[in-house]
Amino acid sequence: MVDINYADGTPVPNPNIKDKRSHPNLSYHIDAKEKKHLDNVIERTTKYDSDYFELIDGTEGSGKSIKAMQQGKYVDPTLDLSRICFTADEFKQAVIKAKPLPKGATHPQCVIYDEAVTGLSAGDSIARIGKILKSLMMQMRQKNLFVIVVIPSIFELNKYTVLSRCRSFFHIYEAKGGKKGHFIGFNRKDTRLLYLKGKKTHSYTIRSRFRGKFFNIYVVPEQEYRKKKEEALEVLNETDGKSGDSRLGYERKIYLVWVFDLLNKLIKLENPDKPLIKVTEPAFCELLSRHGIEMKRVTFATHKANVRKVGKTLKVEGLVV
């Protein structure tokens, strides 16, 4: 078991204490070779003024998201849900908001993009990852970030992402009998060979002695993580890849939520002495449903997060006085 500590040596609290038997501080198993690899990531980013980009793939339910979070938390003890991203926009904002590495820092910041949750093969998301990485490459380097991208299959990615950016790759798999929690790791050279030789048949033909196990331990509050994941999936279902008519429908819902907030502000201005007069979210969703627009309450908060962007756009267009 490896104890996770902040830079000053203070233990990181266990975010998922279930009963009296739970350890108060965060600790979990990390194989010796994997620990050496992660220590190298820390050294490379903090001492040699570099960023580090890693890929993790695996079948659905294999535990690849858990492995990504465990590695990220070891390298960056401050990692939280704000830097565990499920959408391209969220990932981009997390990289932009990440702070430059202070002089003398002992740990880099980690940002995780879990594309596997929302389905990498949907729409144009394969090409989108490459474009995002190219656009953010300078910031990732300047801030010495440790970036992990979790995907269903490495073979679905374009050449730039794998051959030019990836420094290491972990394949998560189930052992015989369906036993989860197994991984095989590849360095940069072997990752390139694996991709080039196995892309046609999607086979992991390159052998590696870098193998190990891990256990199902969350390094962030599990219930909050699951809630955020559920909201990301709900948005995906509504946008359907954000292309064509579905994209227009998605943007229309953001505008409608903006109208919802504006309506309540106007009611408050017109009736300052009657604060109880308000349009509620359930009533608003019911009204939209009557007109053939389905909006689930679980995605309401997600749409609200985009209202500021829409508001700025409306002001630019002269639609808001």
C-alpha cells in the first residue's frame, strides 16, 4: 500500500470513508514498476521543464477510469473532480485554468480527460482529440501538466495523438475468469510499435514485461464522481454527438435555460414585494414537454453552466439591453 501525501507531507484524507474499518487517510496498492514510472513522470515535469501525456484504454467496465485517477492522484495529490473531465470543452477549460508550475514545486498538476465515458467513436470526437491536443500543446508544456486521456481503444485515435504526443500507454484488461484490475504498460517506443502493427486488426501484439494489478479504490468522492459522470452521459444523449440537427437542438435548450433565468429576473423586478412568485424548474420542464421539447432536470444544471456564454453572445449581437 502506498500512502498519498500532499507536498508538505500531510496525509491526503480518504474521500470515501464507509465505516469504522475504513482508513482515515488515502492509500492504495501501486506496483513497484508502476510507482517507478510515476516517479519518473514527477521528475520529468518538475525538474526537466516538460509536460507528460499518457493514454489508457480498455474494455467497458475494466477499471480504466479508476486506474487513471489512481495514477493522477499519486502524481498530483491535489487532483479533484474539477480536473477529471468528461467532455472536450470541460477538458479544454481545465487545461486553460491550470496554474503554471511554481519554481521548486515537487508535483505537477494532473488533468484527466475520460473520453471513454461519452464514447470516443461517436461523431467526430476522434479527430477532435487530436485538434484539442494541438491547440493546447503550448499550454500543456508551459504549465508542465501531466495529462491522461482515457479511451475505449488506442487504435481509434489518429497518428498524431499516438505517435507524436503519447509518452506511455496502459492497456487495462480482465484476466481469465473475468477478474478485473489488470494492466499492461508500454513505453513510448513500444506504444508506437503496438499502434503501427496492431491498428489493422486491433490486436495488442507487442509483448511487455510491465504488468501489474490494481484494486477498485476511488481517490475522489465516489458518489460525486458518479453524479458528474451521469450528467455527462445525459448531455451526450441530448446532443447525440453535437452534430447537425441535434447540435441545433442542444443550443436551443441552452437558450431556453437562459430565458428561464431571465424570466425569473424580470418577475423579481416587476414584483419586488412578492419574492415567492417564481417559475420553478419542474414547471418549466413540464411547459417545454407540452411543446415537444424534452429536457430532463438532471441536465438542467449542466445547461445552466453554458448560460453565461450564451448571455455574452446575445450582448454582442445586440439582443440584450
